Amino acid sequence: MRVDLAYGTGGLVVDLPADRTTVITPVAQPAVADEAAEVRRALREPIAGPPLRERVRPGQTVAISACDGTRPQPRHLMIPAILAELDGIVESDDIVILVATGTHRGNTETELRAMFGDQVVDAVRIVNHDARDASSLRWMGRHGKDVPVWLNREWTDADVRITTGFVEPHFFAGFSGGPKLVAPGLAALETVLTLHDAARIADPRATWGVIEGNPVHDDVRAIAAATGVTFALDVVLNREQRIVRAFGGDLPQMHAAATAAARATAMRPVAEPFDVVVTTNAGFPLDQNLYQSVKGMSAAAQVVRPGGTIICAAECRDGFPDHGSYRDVLTSAASPEALLAEISRRTETVSDQWQVQIQARIQRHAHVIMHTSYLDDADLAAAHLEQTGDIAAAVRALPGRVCVLPEGPMTIPYLTA
């Protein structure tokens, strides 16, 4: 059985034993015939509240939040559509696009041009959010479950605040998009560390597809509600990262509609766990580094039996990556068990600790083998991981039933029993 895995930009084909392999993908969804028109429709026919143009007045300043380069958001379609709606009402000099990096690195000019298009980059000011730059942040008070909230000043000080993103299941926030484009996207490191602390991440409700009662998403939603979003725009994408549907309007109702659509296509029931699960991190740009690839591992962990094997194919062209503390924390202890014990003893959350905490729990549950193009065996061994250069051979050497998630975290299997 030949299976196409989402890997980097070119994909990866593997030949697996057909008699014991099950392939699980999202419900197939064709892209809309005219993606730009679909985005315009969402801006003009919102789920709730008036159209975007009716919410903006001449002379106002506008801040637009957009995903960073690790996300396949169709910014080149969404941002021009918004700018067109604002044309004739506000001046381009009064608009700023904020790249909602969270704690990730900022994007280079070359990356920004690939993300937004030359026309947008040349016409509108674009700023990479920096969670560690205190001078760029404004104190907004404590919200949710006592979360200290600092947000980007350019966002809080704008008269009009517009979030843009895409919605998919998220491994501890439930779903992406919506309020996440405010926090953690535009929040201070201290705010992000609190949202991602050990207690919240360890809560069983902090998982794929759960929003209500999820301690992470509850606080994220509370921050957005308390600090204000003028208009929210999200899209749902198919395997080709094309737009299936766009949603706009008041943030709570818009995001609820978008998550319902994403849930219907991405969440797939499974009767019993598998011995081996082959997964990906959905290809570029999502599989740029090992840090992001924990999502693919987590999707596989939902349906692998205890003591089973996860094989994760992720290109990792950006390494661990080198920015942030993920690598240092991940390699600071002798085993996943030791990492979890160390994290539980800490009184303060360390940057990127949450990703390590989730990864260590997965590695305690199942044996994890990676297939990468940019990390060597020694790199992975330091992270308590193995590497295989041949996924098919690794699968053939393992007994039992095999599950394949060709699109990784774009498909979230769950056990029905």
C-alpha cells in the first residue's frame, strides 16, 4: 500500500503492508471555486454583527493580527481582502499588521513577502510581535483564572482590532484561530507562561477539540473578551491548504461556527488502539522544526496503545529550533520520566516547557521514532528520540496493526470505547 505523507514541501511516499494498515484522513473537502470571493463574503456577510466596513470610521487606526510563518494561513488572500474593505475609510498609514508570533521568532522580510505578498508588504507597515520586549507591551490587568495580561501596544492602542487566522484542532488549546490571535499570539512571555503552565497543560480537558472547560482555552477566550476584538476572520482549510469556507464577525460566534466546521472534518472515530501509528506534522510550514512536530506526535498518541510505537515524519528544516529554550529544557534530563519529575518540581514555568511536558508524556506512553531531513541521530538522541531513514522498513520490523495519519494533526483520531 503506497501512502503519500505530508512532508516538507515535496511530500514523502511510503509503501506499507496493506493487510494490516489503516489510513485515516480528514473528510475530503473541495476548496471553494473562488477563494478571494469567499473571504469577501465572510467580511460582508458575517456570522454575527455588522459587516466589517460598518464597524470602521474615518480617522481611526487599525491593527490586524495574523499568524506567523509556522502556520499555513492564506494571508495573501485574507489581508488584501480586509485592506480592500477598509479602502476609502482609513488611510494605509493608519493600518498596522501584527505578526502574532507568540514566543516564536520573528519572520524575516523574505518570509513576510512570501507570507503576505509584495503588494501588502510595500503598502502597509508589518511588525513582528516580540513577547520579550517590555517596551512594546501594555499592561491590561488580570483576566481569566488570574492570568497577568500584557499585550502588544500597537494592538491595544488601535481603535479597530481585527484578528485573522485559520481553525484546526489544537493539541492543548482545543482549536486554533479566533482568540489565540490575541493571546498567546500578541501577549508577553509572562502571559504565555501562565497560560501554558504545568497545571493547565496537565489538565485532561486541555486537549484536542475541547474548548469549553479547557483551562487554556477558557483563559484565552477570557483575555480576548476583556480586551476587545472589533472583527474576527477565520478560514478552514483542506489538505492542499486551500480555503473550504471563511467565517467572519463577532469573535465568539464566528469562532464557534468555524470550530464546528473544523471538528466535522478533522475529528475521526477509531474503535480500538493501534500497535504502530505513522504520523506527520502536515508538511511545510507546520513541520519546520521538532518543537512544532510535537503536535503530530500528540495526534498519534490519541490512538496508539500503551507501549506501542509512533513514527513521526517531519522535515525539521529549522532544527529544534535554536531560538527559545525548547532544546535546553528537552535535553536537560536523562529521560522523559526525569523531565516530567523536574517540571513538576518547578515553581515557575520556563519558556517552551509546555511543549516538552507534552512530548515527555507522549514518550512515556509510547516509543517515538522520528524521520527528519535536518536533524541527525545525535540531535534526536539528546531529545530521547530515535531516527529512521526508512519508514517502511521500520514499520515492517514492528508487529501488529498499523495506523497512518498522512496529514498528522490535521486529522485527530479518537477512541470511541
